[in-house]
Amino acid sequence: MTVGISDAQPPIRLGMVGGGEGAFIGGVHRIAARLDGQFVLVAGALSSDPARARASGRAMGLAEDRIYDDFAAMAEAEAARPDGVQAVAIVTPNHKHAAPAQAFLTRGIHVLCDKPLAATAAQAQAMAQAAASSDALFVLTHNYTAYPMVRAARAMVAEGMLGALRVVQVEYAQDWLTEPVRNKQADWRTDPARAGAGALGDIGTHAFNLLEFVTGLRVEELAAELHSFVPGRAVDDNAHVLLRLGQGARGQLWVSQVAVGRENGLRLRLHGETGGLEWDQEEPDRLWHTPFGQPRRLLTRNGAGMPEVLKPLTRVPAGHPEGYLEGFANLYAEAARAIRAHGTGGPPARTALPTLEDGLRGMAFIAACQQSSAQNAAWVGLAP
């Protein structure tokens, strides 16, 4: 069971940029931040519309003087307060990540930023420069890396239970953009100026990050074909990518938001010299392991054989499902440990948190795929 706060460790004061009432991802972050009692939301610049920002802040019970019309005013005011925010969650559309990240990092306030890192390479580099000049931590919320059975898969690969990896496959398929859609979420996610990329950036970066996280291998080259199946759509809604990874492994990545019948189909399959693994996000508590020449066996979260080191990532006994919200909550709990360790001046807390470097890697993946597709799926290298 995840350990909660104690009298000696009051909750970390959290601010939020974006994510006002009715915003899907803002609600997810707020639930995750408070699930283990590690954070308390005390301030916010919750919308680019001041009226909506104030209405959202009041609905969340924020003090009137800590509801801000914009992130710049919030960063300045909170940095000057003795009880100001210690960390801020940035849950805006992609093109609005960079400026608030810079504003808070330069004031020494820790940043938890939704993925992908930014909409453009220039924005990503600006964030990297701000982080390099700051003593504050930067966390990228690739939440799938914090699912217990994903961590179990990573540990099994690292321990050599599959032998040297040969073939790796990852896919992330949805169908919610199969037809032209007009709503707040679809409008910005299909706008290249705000999103930077379509399915590739929105969910493809998750698939790419998950693959490298679990295997411990880096993609060295890729060949990609991007598609925009819906007429008039200005960003990709489907992509097929061939991968050449370190140590001679080969892979495939498929991402789609026009795959009819698929809801949130993030799946990972690994095949090594001596065994294979399969994990499906829609059944997140299950991990299938097949030693070569033996029957396939099912491992479950909190079930028999689960390593003790993974127990802090779970909250309920085996058979009670955990998933998306708890994955986010695990990231927030690990971020809390890292922030507290950082504040003591001692050694950094041992975590598997996604970092700015993971964000820059995701941006490089997007750029390489776009370049490859523009060159008729030519092979393009990724820096290690």
C-alpha cells in the first residue's frame, strides 16, 4: 500500500496551469495528485479566459487571492509568498507548455508537465535551457510507465528473463477521430499550430516512450509512413513505423486514432531468445510471460510472484482493478519523494520518473518520423 503523508511531511503545495473545470486531463491530474495525500492544490491559472479561470478556481475551493488570470502573474506572486507553490502541474495544450515551464523553473518551482514536451523543437529547446539553469525538478507525465505490471515487465527484461531481445512491437490505437470531430479536445489536437503533430504526438509518444522504458534499448533508426485519412485533416491520424534498436533488435510501432473498434489500445509485445512478454493497457493488471518451450503463464498485480519492490505502486488487493488514474498517482507519489529528497540537499530519491530528457527524446522521435515520411519512408537516424 502506498504510504501517505505524516505530521512530519505536510503535503506539497501544488499549483496548476490550465485544466479548468470540464478539462479532461486537468481533472485526471488533480485526482492523481491528491490520491495518496502527497499534494494539495492551493493556486491556479486554470484558463486563458480570466472569467473561466476564476469560476474554475472558486469551484475547486481555491482562495480568491490565489486564483490567477494568467500563469505569469501566478509565477511571480507565488514565488514571493512564504507559503507559495512548491510545484506546478502544466496541463495546457502542447503549444502552451513552454512559457509557463520557463516562468516557474526560473523561480525554482518544480514542474510536472503533460506530454508531449511541446509543439515545436524551438519550444522544447527553450524548456531545456530553462531547466538546465534551474535547480528545480522537471517531470514529464508519461503515466503508463508507472503501471505496476509495466514496471514488472521492465524488471524481467533487465534481469534477462527473455534473453537478448529480438523483436519488439508496440501499438496505440483509438477510433475517436474516425470522422471529423468538433469539440474542445479534437479542435486543438488536430490543429498543427497547437498540437505540433497528430496521433504521432498525442499517443505515439506514449508508445515510443513505453517501448524504450521497458526494453532499456534505444531506437537508433526508423522508417515511417504517416497518414491523414480524414479529408481535410491537417495532422496525421495514423502512422506505421519500422524500428532498428540497439543490440540488433528490430521493432514495429503502429499508432492510429482512426482504428474503428479500438478504444484505448496500448499494447506491448516483446520477443527475446528465451521468452516473450505481452501487456495490454485495457487489461493493465495482467502480464503474460511465455518461457520458450513452456506454457504461457499469467502474472497479476499483487498476485503470486509479484516482486516486493513493486508493492508500493499498488493500493488494493489482487483482483480489484487499478489502472489509468492510479498510474498517474504513482507518478505524483514518486515526484513527491523526489521533491522532498531534493529539498533536504541529500542524494536524489531513486525513482523511474520520466524526465525532460524523455521529453526531448519524444520530440526527436516525432521529427524523425515526419522527416522519414516526407522522404517516402526513408530510414532516418535518432541520436542515442
